[in-house]
Amino acid sequence: MTINGIYSLATQALMNAQVGISVTGDNIANADVQGYSRKTVTYETADSIRYRSLYLGTGADVQEIARHYNYYVEKQYLASNSETSYWGQQAESLSSVEELFNESDDYGISTALDQFFTSLSALAQDASSDAYRTELTEYATTLADQLRSLNSSLDAAREAADAEIADQVDEANDLLSAIAAYNATIVGNRNDATLQDAMDVAVRELSSLLDVNVIYQENGQYTVLTAEGQTLVDGSHAYTLAYEGPQSTKELTSGSTYDGEVYFDGTGANELTIDFVTSGPTDGSAGAATFRVSVDGGRTWLTDDNGNELTYTAGDYDNRVTIEGVSVWFGTAGDANATATTNVSAGDEFTIVPKSGVYWYKTTSDKVNITPYADSSSDSGNRLSGGSIAGLLQVRDQSITAYMEEMDAFASELIWQMNYQHSQGAGTEHYTNVQSVNAVNDASIPLANTQLAYADKLTTGGLSIALYDEDTGNTLGVTALDFSSIVPPGLDSFDPTQHSLNDVAAAINATFSGQLTASVTDGRMSIQAADGVEFEFAGDTTGILAATGINTFFSGDGITDIQVDSRLLADSGRINASVVDGTGLVASGDNTNALAMAGLAEADVELDTIHSSSSQTLSEHLHSLVSKVGTDMDTASRSYTYSSAVATQLDTLQQEVSGVNLDEEYANLTRYQQSYQAAAQLIQTANEMFDVILSLKS
């Protein structure tokens, strides 16, 4: 080998050592940088040359700068990271919700409820006490205020979840665009390790938001899908996610001519899949089409208490039905209040999403709902199942909304129980006139078919009214309403499936002609006594008074509007601690009704919500909900702890491959430094040889 060959060999060795030192230095400099993957230099022996009968080596070349990364472990990590974010987001969100249910001896819904019933018991001990009456209205007001405040706080938590979901969807879209841009660049830069690191960091961030599945392509590009198979990034194209408000869609059979739309009012956690089982009009008539409903995308259908599949009659606005807390009706495409003129066909399907949801856009006009079903026990059904977005959606729909529904059911039952019992009694002063608080949507249809909140609690029975001489206070008699003159004939007693509010007013006028005058205006009934006449309600087994809001304790029908009736706040003497006896007498100091109202504290009542049904005392219902909130929080925290440990272990496995070990890098640096010095010594030797040759010439 010539001296020039030695120079070349030494120079190549110097360059190789420089590359090794540079890569090692880069590793050391990025040791603490999140997402950086360790790199090493791979060398290969250069082609040898023939010198006479010998083959002489020409050194080594840098084959590649290898990036150390375990893609198999990374796929497992991404799945585990999505699950960790899913539970972590739930635990974080539920921790603030749990604070709303914290109870103390001085504050909280349970404390307010106990104080309310205690004040009722105090009134029962001395029904004539003005102080106890005033105290009762104060404690009742506190209870109502705290219920409304809790609902407002839960609603604010739900709105905060909505806002956070919208922000995270925007963040996911930004990451999808970034990954698509990396894909476009990496095709011409397959070995750009920095670009590969950036892609993996972006995918990890995306996995915190969504459950993702990554397919690593040979050209260096990443194809990113959701765990359920929706494509998020394909080459340089990024698909779009959107967070949109409540909406409905329809999918008609091939032969259907229906040109109407489905409409809905109200919000709810469950999506409603409406599947028509018979054909016909959607006007609510006897021959109208019927449909069944699913809340899990059509896998199962709603059933009654006996397990029989429920069917509903399709109606227009005036014949709308309430399903899972949402009012549903059908109308023309341009007018929700106009009855559709064409018939639906069996097999026509409509989907109602009464909440904001996440949608995956396949094209600019074709979208798919990927919002998790509210029932987490059901199969994911091509919906999001991991990541913080799914976690937030579950907190909103399965936790916060469920708590709100249960608290609303609690408040609604409290109102009904108190109002029903209160309406059976009498206060310290007689009425000369009353007006119902709650209005019906149509005073001419049977009360059971109206939109009254408590229409389903009305029963067949009787309503009695006692009349008094205003001047002397003497009883003029106690008489039950007689419906025999009301259409349909032959029914002496009230029947909610037959009699309307107009019929009730007519029965009062017929029964108490010349003494009481009942009328209905804007869906509310008024009763006016004739001059010199007063009246009291002497028992109501129908529920008419409680349902319409006459002679009641609370106003409202749920947690959003529960309040103490303004008539009681203006005059605590209107608190019905007493009852009217068979002769019409209201005994002074009678505590019969006060005792009955106080007894509601120990009475089992049934609370039916979309998510649960149970029979307990009101206090036990409240404690059960508080316990459920704590259990949900504990489940989320435990699941987060477990999944986080798994994710950490997988990340550790990845770091064993891709992480920088400074001790190892220092050893490599020393080795490359020695190689560099040896190569430099080789050049020095070649220089000395060259000097010897030059000296021979001289």
C-alpha cells in the first residue's frame, strides 16, 4: 500500500471517529429532551484492493446512523396511554364534581332535607304556632335554594366538560394535520431521525386524546386510525373531527316516500335510534305508524317492566311522546308544527342525538358519529373508547348527566309527595279564590294525555270541596265533584283518561252552581267563590290539585324550578297543617296533615330515572346518590392508577431501547476519542515515512 493509501485510510478513520463523536455528543446533548431517541453509528468494512497477490483493506465506511426505537412496544404503549388518559380525565373531572356533594353538619342537601322534615315535625307538635310555620317556610326555602344551586353547579360542570371537549377536538385536529405534514416530508427523507422523533411525539400526544392504532409503512409514513378503525391520517391527508350540537338524521328504506322529519325537544345522555315496525301516518291517530327505540345503536330495544319490547305511536307536535326524557314528534321538512302529509314505511329509521357529540368526517359532507354510548356496559360500537376526549364524554353523559337526572327525579318526587299530601289539608284561613300554578297544553284533551309534569300520577277517584259562610264561618256542606253530567256520561268520578281540565271546571260549576265558578284560561284553572262564600278542599284522591298546582306547598316540577309556593311565603297561615273533617270542620290546632307531611320522611318512595329505579326514603335516595358519586370517583382513580402503572412500565421498556444512558455515551465517547487519536497517529506515521523518502532523494 502506498503512503497515499495510508493517508486515505487514516483520513477515513478520522472521519468515522468524528461522526461517532458527533452522534454521541448529540445523544448527550439531548439526554433530557422528551421524545428524543438514541442514535448510534453503524460501520461497514470498505471494499478491499488487490496488491499483487494480496488483498489489502481500505478501512471502513459509515453505513448508517441508526435510530433506536421499538415499534412493537410503542403500539402497546399508545393503547395503554389512551386508557390512562381516559381514566385520568375522568378522575380529574369527577374530583371537582364530588366536591359539590360534600356534606357537613351545617351545610349540604342532606342537612337541609333533615332540617326541613324536623321543622315539619315541630309544626306537628304545635300546629297553631306562627313561629313554627315561619321556620318551616325558611327551611323549605333553604332546601329548594340548595337543590337549584346544586343543579346549577352540575350544569356548569357539564358546560365546562363541553368546552374542554371542543378544545381537545381542535387539538386533535392540529395533531392530525401535523402528522400528515410529517408524512409528506418524510417520503424524501426516510432516514431523518429528527423527523421520526417529531412524528412519534405527535402520535403520543394524539393517543392521550384519542384511542389510536398506528400502521408503520415501509416508506416511513404513518397511517393513523382510531382503535375502532376510522382513518385519521392516510399519507399526507388528515381527516377532520368535529364537535357538533344536538341533531337528528334519517335513513329511509328504498321504497319509502316519506318526506317529513323527526323533531325533538330537550336534552339527554342517550342517543335514540327509532325503527318503524309498522307503516302509516305520523299524526298520532289510531292508524298511525308505530316504532321501537334503541339507546345502543340498535343492538337492543327498550322494554317494559315485563321485558316486552316497547312500541310508540308516531305523532305530530300535539301528539308528541317523551322517550328517555326527550320529547319526540314528526312534522314536515320545513315546519316542526305542521303534520307530515306522507306515510312512513316499516324499516324507516331515524336517529336523534339530543346532546353535543364528536363526529368523524369521511368527506366534507359525509360524517359518522363516534361519540361513546352513554351506557359504558355496551359494546363500543365503532365509537371512541379511550383517550381524554372519550373520558370527558363519559363523565358528561354517564356521570354528571346521570347525577342531574337522579337529583331532578329526587326533587320532582319531593315536590309531588309534599304537594299531594299538602293538598289534602287546610290552612288557618279559607279560600275565596284560587288559580292553578301549572298549565296544561290543551284543556280539551284528557288530563292523562296532556304535558303536565305529573299527568302520569293522576288516578281515578274523587275530589271533595267544603263550603263556608264567609260572615259566620258556618259550614255549608262537604260535597264531592259529580262528573255524571260531563261527557262521557255515566262516570260519577274523575277518570284521567276521559276527563279534561275543561271537564273538571264544568264539574265544579255543575256541582256547586251559584256557589263556585271555575274557568280555564291559558291552560290554568281558576275557582272563584260567590259573594259571602268561602271554600276548602276536603280530600283529593285523584291528584288533580297536586298535578295542576292548587292548594300545594311547592311550585315547579323538578330541580330547576323548585320553590316554596309564593302563597305560603306571603301567608304562612296557608300551610295546611289541618284537615277538613266529614262535617266540614277545620279544628283549631289540628295537626293531622302536619303529621302526615312529617311522616313522608320515613315513607319509601320510588325514584325512576333513565339510569336507575329504586324504592327508598327520600333521605336514603340522597345518600345513595352521594355514595354513587364517591364510588364513581374511586373507580376512576383506581383504574387510572392501574393503567398508569402499565403505561409507565411500557414507557420504561421503550426507554431501555431509545433512551440515552449517559454512562454508555461516555464510554462511547472515550472509544471514539481513542479511535480519533489512533487515526491521527497513523497520519503522523505516514508523514514521517514521507519525510524519510524525501530525505533519501536529497
